[in-house]
Amino acid sequence: MTIMTKKVPLWSLILAGLFFLLIFPKKVYAYIDPGTGSFLFQIIAATLLTLLISARKVVSFFHTLYQKLFSRRKNSNDKSS
């Protein structure tokens, strides 16, 4: 008798793990003070915005490069039409 195994995506395992962490929390005897929390939020926000802007610049660069390389411009000396 063979047992068929099904591949489970990684994201579903991560989601299940986060779900169980939320359902069964552990007691933690520490805290993040407001200054540290806001500093961490600021770092995360700045990193995400930097990545977003950089990605837009890179996409824009390749888009204009593609347009310049593969655009069909009609030359005044072209007598095909």
C-alpha cells in the first residue's frame, strides 16, 4: 500500500504557525517601551519606502531602455510606404 503525500506550500505552514502562536501565547516578562517601538516602526517604514522607490526607479529605467531599443521610428529616408 502506497501513501500519497501532498506537497504543502511554505506560506501555508507559516500561516499555520502564526495562527498557533496567536492562539497559544506564552507569558513574556519584558516590554518594548514607546520610544523603542516607534523607532522600530520608523526603521521598517523607511526601509519599505526606500525599497518601493528604488524598485520604481529600476522598473522605469528598464521600461525606457526597452522603449528606446525596440521602438519603431519612421526615418525620413525610409521609402517603404
